[in-house]
Amino acid sequence: MHAQLEDAFEILERITDGFFAVDKCWNFTYINKEAARLLFRSQADLIGKNVWTEFPKAVDLKFHEQYHKAINEQVPVTFDAYFSPLSTWFDVRAYPSPNGLTVYFRDVTKAKRESVQKEQHYKSLFQQNPDAVFSFDLKGNYLAVNPAMERLLGYSEEEYLQKTFEPMVSEDDKDRTLHHYNIAVGGTTQRYQNKALHKDGSIIHVDVTNMPLIVNNEVIGVYGIAKDITSKKKSEDALKAKTYQLESFIENNGDAILIFGKQGKVIQVNQAFENTFGWFKEEIIDLPLYKLPIIPSEVIDEVKKFEAMVKKGHYVIRSETTRLHKDGSTINVLLSISPIKDAIGHNDGWSVILKDITEWKKSQEMMQNTEKLSIAGQLAAGIAHEIRNPITAIKGFIQLMNSDIDGYNEYFDIIISEIKRIELILSELLILAKPQVKKLERKDINVLMDQVITLLDSQAILNNVEIITEFDTEDTYIQCDENQLKQVFINYIKNAIEAMPKGGKLLIQIKQRDEDKLNICFKDEGVGMTIETLSKLGQPFYTTKENGTGLGFMISKKIIENHLGEVHIMSEPNQGTTIDVILPLE
Ligand code: ADP
Ligand code: MG
């Protein structure tokens, strides 16, 4: 072989691509090693053979068409084609020559597969993405939308492709959205939230990312990703509203509120606290419980007890106690404490509500006094009468003493007993004038009741009422405030007398009930009460009497409750009334 030709062949062998040449009749004139390898044939085997007979399948494929084009039109061709008998993608370049055709080719199956995969990969990333993905041209017209985007706003792909995004943005977010879009067009990715309009008119809160869509270094549009955050937004808004409500409830509450944190220090104090106790928030925040200047020393033990309760997760509800004002004065309060738990149920501090009842207590006392004074006034007539009787008797006997010296001693006994009676009546009357300090003592209820009846006897007689007593002789001792209980009994007896304007019987029973309770029963034959009166009973100033105060029942009930007792009322119009007072026995 010619030396120059040999060189040429050597070069051809070194070409890394497959290479072959055919003559005008499509017979192989040359085929390099790489080509033989790629085609799974030997060089010797193919030389001189016809392309289309050796590779008949290629006739139906792109190869046939393209090679003919190269030869017929005398132009080079390049193409990618799949050769099915070898399951191979070839990248082919063919050049026409005066003698036929020379062909370079290489196996691009791997690259081809990858790119197909990549394409499918991206396609599924777009199609299957749970977030809405879409693209716009520079004018904001939709170029593509994925199924999630169709679901997000309810438009079909077709409908989107005829629109810009503008009409789908809530009016008040339009300017802002456009602004972000323009920055994205300028090449900078934007992320923001706005309100989109669903086809059905509802508002969808979305978190949007806009990225420039860059092809060949040029921004040709904008990519978008939108996440539906409506439910997140709603729960955030609900939480915000709740927090705001709670804050406003605390701050604007009429009662003083203190919140303690986990460490036992004050973390929040409301306006009412400042108003009630005279301390400023700044002076109180961060103080531990026992440094609080509002705790008087005499309630320290109680505070300790409550603290222990709350730390165990218990509540303290409306406990009556005292606190100090900054000026040193005592404030009566109703104290409520609630433990605060975090989301997983652990102690996270506690809240304290202090209701200032100083004024309320004063008016309670005033009402109690009003009732007492009124009773005193009403009793005065009867009592005057009652005192006049013994005095008349005394006068008479003293006159007799002057005339009849013999009966002397007998008269003196009578005088003494009548004077004792006056003393008794007067002392009972004075109960009502005594101050309101509650002092507990062990007292026999039978004795208390006798004394009260003595006081009211004359009133009963004046009204034709007979008081019948049935007292148990068993234990009738009770730990009580004598004067307060007397006030209760006076009220019930007076009510009974007043309920029997034409006279009648009032039965008063004192008997043991269960093991540890005493039942005091007042049973009259009076006018009774209508349902209306019964339902209003205990409201201050509710009275059906011309000269009534309407305070008696309320005060009596409160006194009995202070003694840990109960009151039960049974009454029917014209059938009389029975009042049962139940008190714990000493
Ligand atoms: P007051 O006696 O000043 O009216 P109370 O609080 O003692 O005030 O009583 C309220 C009302 O309850 C009375 O006005 C009366 O209508 C009714 N009431 C109380 N006790 C009796 C009773 N034993 N029988 C009938 N009505 C009664
Ligand atoms: Mg009364």
C-alpha cells in the first residue's frame, strides 16, 4: 500500500469516533476499528459489502433517509438516530464525497438516556409537584401551569393560558405583587405572601416565590411557586386574635390580675392592679411571691398554704382575705388563683385575681345595720309597752308596801323579778345596737332562743300570735356568734308574726338532726309566699311590706352560711311557711 495512504489509514484508526466510507453503490470501502466495535462486526467481514444488505433494518430508519439526502443534495448531514437492532442511539455526521459518503458516528445512548430521564424528571417535578408551579412571560401572561396550580385557584390550564396573573390577585395586594414580579423580571428571586382570588371568589392565602426564567443569559419570563397557607394563616390569625383577646381581658379587667411565671416571679400585672394597690407595674414585675409589698404579715401562712396548693395543680376560688395598699391601708379582697399549664401539661406559673371588696363589705355592713336599726325601731313600740307593764306593777306594789307592811317580802320578790325582766328585755334590745365584730363562742341555742323569744313575746301577744316551743334537751351547743344568730332568729320570728295579721300559732322546734347537726325550725300558719316572692327572696330590698326593709332574709342567709349552715324554706300561699335552719353542732 502507498505509504501516504497508510498514514491516512493510521489517522483514521486513531479517530475515536466510528468511521466508515461507502462507494456510490453503498458498499463499504473502509471501516475503522471503533466502527466495527460499535456495530459488532469485524472490519474484514464488512469491506466490500453493501450497507443496506448488511444492516437491513436501517433502511426503515433515519439513516437511510439522511444518507440519501447527503448524497442527493451533496450536503453534510448530522442527526441523532436510534438503531433498534443494537438498542443504541447514534450521533451521526455524514459527508458526501465524490466517490460516495464518509460517515462518523458515536454511541450517545448513555447521554441520550440521561437527558430523557432528566427531561422526565423535570416534567414530573412540574406535574406532580404538590405546590402550584407556573411560568409567565415578561408581560405576566401564563405560559405554563401544573395541576396543583389548576387546583389552587380552580381555573383550568386552558383558562390560565389566556390570562395574566393580575386579576387573580386580591385588590389590596396588587401593587405589592406587581412590585415583586418586576424585581423578579429584573433577575432577583422574590418570596412574599399575598391573597389570591379563587375562581369561586374566595380568598386563598399563598406564599409565593418568583424566580427569573433565564434562557441563554436572558430573562424571558418568571417562574412561580405558590404554597397554599390559608389554613396556617387562619390558625395563626385565630391564635393572634385569641392572644389579643386574652391580653385585653387581662389588661382591661376590673379586678387586679397578677401572672407569675414558672420561676415564681411576677411576669405580668394589669392596670386594675395599679389602681387597686397603688403600686406601678415596674415596681412589681420580676418580684418573687414573698417580696410582694401587698402581703400583710398576718396572712403569710395562708399565702404559703395557697402556694403549696397551686404547685400541686389545685385552684383557689374566691377566698376572702386582705392585702395592703401602698399607703398602708388594708384592702379586703376575694382571691382566686389558677395554675397555668403549658401545652404538654407542665406547670407554667399561675395567675392571681384579686377582687377588691372593701366597698362591698362596707355596704354589706351598712345593710346589716339598717336591718337592725329598722327592727329596733319596729320593736320599740312593743318594748315600751312591755316595760310599762312591769313598771306599772312596781309602782302599784310600792304603793301597797306603804299601806300593808305585813305582805312586805312577797311584794319585794315580785318587784325584783319584774325589774329583772326589764333588764333582760333591755339587754336583748341592745344586741341590735352592738357593733359587728364576729366572735365565736360555744353557746346553747336553747338559751339563745329563749332570750330572743322574751324580746319578741310582747310583739307576738300584741298580734295574737302564740309562740309554741319544742326544744330538744339533748346537746344543743353550737360554736357561734351569739348576737348574729339572735339577729337571724329575731328576723324569722318577726317575719312569722307579720305573716299572721289575724293571729295564729308559731311553732319553734330545736332538734338534733343526723349525728352532728342541729335543726332549728320556725313553722307559722301565715299568709305564705307566692312563687314570685320565693324566687326573689334573698335579693336585697325585696319586701312585700309597707314598712319592710327587704334585708332580713339576705342577711340571715349570709350569717347562717358564715356559720357553715344552710337555710331551707317551704311555703305556700295561705298554707303558712316553714323555715329550717341547719347548723353544725359543736
Ligand atoms: P322584710 O321582712 O323587711 O320584708 P325579709 O327579707 O325579712 O324582709 O323578707 C322578705 C319578704 O319575704 C317579706 O316581705 C315577705 O313577703 C316574705 N316573707 C318572709 N318571711 C315570711 C313568712 N314567714 N311568711 C310569709 N312571707 C314571708
Ligand atoms: Mg323581715
